[in-house]
Amino acid sequence: MANVRPRKISRKATGGDAVFENGARAVGASVLLITGGVGVFLAWQAYPTLERYGWSFFTESQWQPDQDVIGIAAVLVGTFSVAMVAMAFAVPLSILMALYISEYAPARFRSSLVALIDLMAAVPSIVYGLWGFFLIMPYAAELALWLQRYLGWIPIFDVANTDPNAAVWDTTRYVASAFCAGIAVAMMVMPMACAVMRQVFSQTPDGEKEAALALGATRWGMVTSVVLPFGRGGIIGGTMLGLGRALGETIAVVLIVSPAFEIKPRILEVGTTTVSSLIAGRFGEASSSQLSALLAAGFVLFVITLLVNTVASVVVNRSRSGAGTDA
Amino acid sequence: MNRRALLRPAVRSAIALTLAFATLLTQPGTASATVYAQIEGTGSTWSELIVQQWIADVDANGMKVVYTGGGSSKGRKDFSQNSTDFAISEIPYQGTDETGQADTSNGREFAYLPIVAGGTAFTYQLKIGNDLVRNLRLSGETIAKIFTNQITNWNDAAITADNNGRTFPSLPITPVVRSDGSGTTAQFTTWLDSEFPSIWRPFFGGSGLTSYYPKESGSRAIGQAGSDQVMNTISGFAGNGTIGYVEYSYPVNKDYPVVKVLNKSGYFVEPTQYNVAVALTKAKINQDKGSALYLTQILDGVYRNTDARAYPISSYSYMVIPTGADDPRMTTAKRQTIADFLYYSLCAGQTKAGPYGYSPLPLNLVQAGFEQIALLQQADSAVDLTDRDVRSCNNPTFDGKNLNKNQLAAIAPAPAACDKQGEGPCGTETGNNEPSTDGSGGGTTPDGGETGAGGASPAGGGAGSGAAGAGSGAPGGSAPPPVVDPATGAVVGGTSTGAATGDAIYANPTELAADRALDTRTFGWLAALLAVGLVVMPGFYAASLPRRRKPGTVR
């Protein structure tokens, strides 16, 4: 009797709980392991290239493996210009769409709209590529001509060596550009960004929204004074997540752009290239040293995407606290 | 019951076996009893169209062949990494290139074997008004200068001279080149390097061929991966002013025009099966069986073939087959599939070459190809190659009696008189796989011989030169004056409405100074300034008025 002692209180899981806990931990760790493994593999493969070319790998714009000239300056510029065009189309679209779904849409349509947007995310990349190439490019070229004609004095809307007012417009200059590819990529980025934004908008406390309406705000007034400040983190996070995806889009870009290795800010002009489209286009015929160069480019993209996504998730996480409304 | 159920499959398989043997004995080679296995290959897009057709043809015989283009460089690479069963490439393994990158089979044993001939064509989109120009002619030098950015406008004097004084609109030329490692590029640059080294080498910065076309940054050239992408770009909505190089079958397939290229005897010719066959009679084939490059081609003689019917940039395409006895990917079934697929391709398949925009192989190469196929049997004695006679092939180049004669080259029609340098140009269309000739041109070389001979002199070509010019080849001056839109300077199309007329489109476009960029800009700024002034001036005016507010007024 005297031996009876209270059970030792422990937070350590036992039995089935322990199995589950450790199992879950292992699975969770495997995600880190895989991502880390990809990074380590890319870095390992990229090392010979980076060692051989040094800094010139980042400053050289030409990619001519058969002449031993390799660099990703132009490729990185192209990657960012395609991504920026995509964001310019996708961000306004997804903010407005998320706002409409969460604030304006009749309740019975809401779920089907959400499903449709998710469906857009499920359409394969190559379909968007074909859509962009055959359906959108002719119109995008005319839009590009219009932009050059009236906004050509802004460097990014310039198209070198061509006269927008020529009798027969030089169509070849306005197609297969970062602009055309960006439009197709925007359609792929939009659902993802929209989903994040919609989720954050829908977390806006009803009390504050009703308070705004009770104080006499219109619905738009309520959106601007409550929903948007509350969802600011979501907007930034969704944009960054979309940017992460836009940077890595491959097949649609391969189909649309004509590869050109030039550093050019002129997004409307024919020819550009992105890291992922470079890898997809050159992978098949690469010798081992060329493969290393391609993987080095992939490594750079990996690091950039990792940074962008990390920043995005940090921003999204902070916004969950609703910190935006305190401001 | 049980026993019968057990017996039945045995009986059935016995019957099947007997039947199989029976068919094997009666029809070796085509027998359904032959065991096939799927074979896969990658490589050239130059010859892809005909290969895909052959694949579709043999599919009914139970042979499953999967072929994916992607460029000759990729084909050779995949083969060397043991990831494919065969490769198709225009050029052989290069050993090591100038930068020391390896281009070898990585130790895998292989043999080259020619599968089809063809011409590297230059297809273009050039519109006058709304009508496509379909009878452009260019000399080799002009082509070389176009692709090295020395000639950049369609109204260039060199192009006008090639077309006997016919002027094209002022439109920048956009060369479309291959962006991937390509055998077509290799063929084209081999020709450039051999014929126009003074133009090509400074541009390339080296000598010899390259599989990767050097695209100068800042130039107008557009890169595209794969022959079909090049063709799509040229024939696409934005293709006006483009020119690119692809195998003749691509424009034929799309019904798109090709450039008639000037040959050494002063005729502008199109790469039809006849002209290619004639040109290739001068191809030098490596006949050294001990050489690693056995059967590969040296084309200098083709480029300089003096026959009036020869298309200069003609070449053969090669398949690379694995011949090692211990090849890691090969099985008897796979070897048999390769052998039978090639047997069909080299034999019956060659009849399709012409209609598809290629040119059939001559007999000596088919024979050599058969010998290469026999290497598969050497590697594996279970491969069945019985009853395969070259002579039974229904190949249009074969003459039943004379093995050395290339029948196709012998019957090739002489070029039309309006195709001669300084004549014409002919109004007939290109890219439709029909030879441009004056009536019956056959029989210009009475007994041919291996070389095809240069007997097809213009005078010998059936109809006289005077008669030829009358119908179609009216020179630019005598054509009705084109209608020119006064506002834009563009030529209004409409004189030749249908392609069926066969008339060429003629125009001498003039550029009108309807719109000067400087004017637009100047007046644009002026207008903007005025608008700003209108908005801002009243405000300034109001502000400049003296204050009238009385002191002491309640605010």
C-alpha cells in the first residue's frame, strides 16, 4: 500500500500515439530531406560549371556550349521579364476575382466559381502553351504594336529597329516575345494567387465588416477600409507565391518564345529565354559538361524560387494574425 | 473434363506453331510469326516526316516503331547513352568538336546506313499586297548573305538581280534558324562553308560546319526548335518577310513556296525528287568498309554539280543502328524489328519518298544498306533475313537491267527555259512537288550512266526556249501596272486572284512618304503641351489675380 505512488506525469506519447507521432515526424522530415536533396544535388552538379566559368557565368549573356561560352545573364533577365509580365496581368485579375468571390458573388455561385478557378489550376501547362501560341499570339502582337506606337518612348515598350507606323507592319518583331509568354504564364499563376487571396479575404472578421457597414460605409468602402487592409499580407503572399511559380514555368514558355540570348528590357520584342525553358530545350542534346551548365542554371533558379517562396510564406503567416487590421 | 481443359491450350499452341512454321516457310520476312518488339529512336527532324509515314505503314505488320524528332544532335546523344534503339542523323558522329566536347557513340557499336535523300529547301513568306510570292529565285551567294545578315531587305539589289529585275517590297528579311542542335543546320552550314567561305567564316568565327546556328545578338534572326516549329513560324500569321531552311517535305506538306536555288549551270531549280537525285549522282560515298565513317557522304561534288537539273543543297539522311552482339538494349525481337523496318524503308518505302518531298535512294546505296542490315544478323544469328533481294524492290531509281544506272536521275526533266539565269522568272509555283519544266523533259540523257551526265543542255530540253516564256514567264515590265494604295504605299492585291492561274505576282512597289515619324512626334508633343496648358493656365491665371477677400471676414 505504501508503494502506491502517483503516476509519473509525462508528455511523452506512448503506444499508438508514439508510432503516429514518430511516423508523422519522419514524413515531415522527408519533405525537408527531399527539398534539401534537390538543392544539394543541383549544387553538386553545378559545381564544375561554376568553378570553370566563375563569375562570368552570371555576367555572360551568350549560351553557346559549342564555343565554350556560357552564361546566364540574359537567361535570368528573360526569366524575370516573363515573370513580371505574368504578374502584371495576374495580380490585378486575381485580386479582383478574389474580392468578387469573397465579397460580391451571390452565395449560390460562390462555390462553383471557386471550383472553376481551381479547375484553371488543373489545366496542364502545355494546353496554356498551345492556347497562347495559336489563339492569343496574334492579338498579343497587335496589342504590342499599339503599345509600341503610343508608349514606345518607355524603354520596356520599345521594339528595336522597327517602325510602328510602317505601311506593312513588321509582324515578326512582335511575336514569340516575353510579353506573349507572360500572358500564358499569367493564366497559370492566377488561380494560385487567387486561391491564397480569397482565403485571406474570407478570414476578415465579420464583426469589423459589419461595423463598417453600420457606420454607413458602402460595400466598396467596407472593402477598402476593412477587407483590403486585413488581407494585405495575403495579397503580398499570393503575389509572391505566384511569382515563384511564374519563374519556373516551362512548357508554355518553350512553346511560345523564340530562344534568344540577349539582355534586353524590351519585353515586346521577339525572342527571349528563361531558365526553365533553356533547360527543357537543351536537356536532350546536352553532353555531360553542358548538362552541368544547365543544372547550374537550374540551381540558380532553385535558390531564387526558394527565396521568393520563403518570403511569401513568411508574409502569409504573419498576415494570419490579422496584424493588418491593427495598423 | 479436367484433362481436356489442360490439353486444349497445348493443342492450340501446337496448331499455332504449325501454322507459324507454314507461313515462315512460304513467306519469310513478312510472316506474322516473326516476333517483333517495340523499338524507339530519336533524332533528325529533317527526315522525320517520311520516317513517320514508314512507321505508320509497318504498323499493320505488327512492327511498333516509336520515333521522336528533336534534332540530330539529340538523336546521336540519346543513342550514345543507350537510351534509344536507333538514331537518325544527317551527319555522323563528329568525334570531338573544337572545344573538346565529345560527340561519339560512347563505345556503343553501330553502323551508318542511308535511309533517304532530300533537299534542304529555303521556304519563305513574302507577300505583295495580300498575295504570296510563290516563285522567288535566289543564288547561293544571296542566300549566304541573307543568313549572315548582309542582305537585310527584300528590295535588295542582289535579290532583284536574281529575279531578273523583279523588285520586291521594302520589307526587312527575318531569317528563321534552328535553335537546337540540328542536322539541317549542319547540312546548310557545310554547304556555306564549302561554297561561300569568305561570307560564312567571318560570320561564324571559325571554319567548318556547326549544328548550332550562330545567331548574332541584335540581328533579326529568329531561333526555333525543330523543323516543324521553323515551318510554323514562317507560315504563321507573323511570317511575312521570313525565310528559313527545312527539308523540302515541310513546305510541300504546308503547300508553301520554296526558293529556287541557282546551280552551277545557271538554272534556278527546286528540290524535287528528280533534281535531288540528279545532284546526288555526284555525291562521294565513303566506300571504305573498315572506316568508322563507312557510307557517309562527302557532298562537295553535289554542290558543284554542273548538271542543269541539279539542286545544290541535296544530301542523304542516315540511320544509326546498334550492331554490337552484346548491345545492352538489343534482343532478337528488337533486331528483327529494326531489320524488317529498314527492309521496308529501303525497299517499298522509297516509292513514297518522292511524293512526300524526299528523293529515293539509288540502288548502290540500298544494296550497301542491306549489307549493313546484315550486321544485325552477324550480331545475332537468330535474326531472319532470308529472301531479301534488292532487285525486287519497287524503287523508282532502279532500272531492272543496269544496276549502276539511276533511272530517276535519267528521266529527270530539264528545267524550264524561264528558269535560266537572266530569263523569266517562271510564273509557275514552287513547293507543290512538281518539276518546273517545258513539257516533256524526259530522255534528255539517253543512256544515263551512274553520273547522270550533264547532257540536259537548255537546247536539248524538249520545247524551245522561246515558246516557254510566252505562257507564264512574262518579265516584270510587260505585266499590267500594279495598283498602289496612295496612302500607305502598299500594293493592293487583286490582279492575280487565284493560285490556279499560275501567273506570278508582279509589282514594283514604291514607298510614299505618307507618314513621317518626326512629324508625329513633334505635333504629338505640341498637342500634349497645349492640353497641359489648357488645364493649368486658368488655375495660374486665377492664382495671379489680386486677393479680394476683405479683412475680418469669417472663414
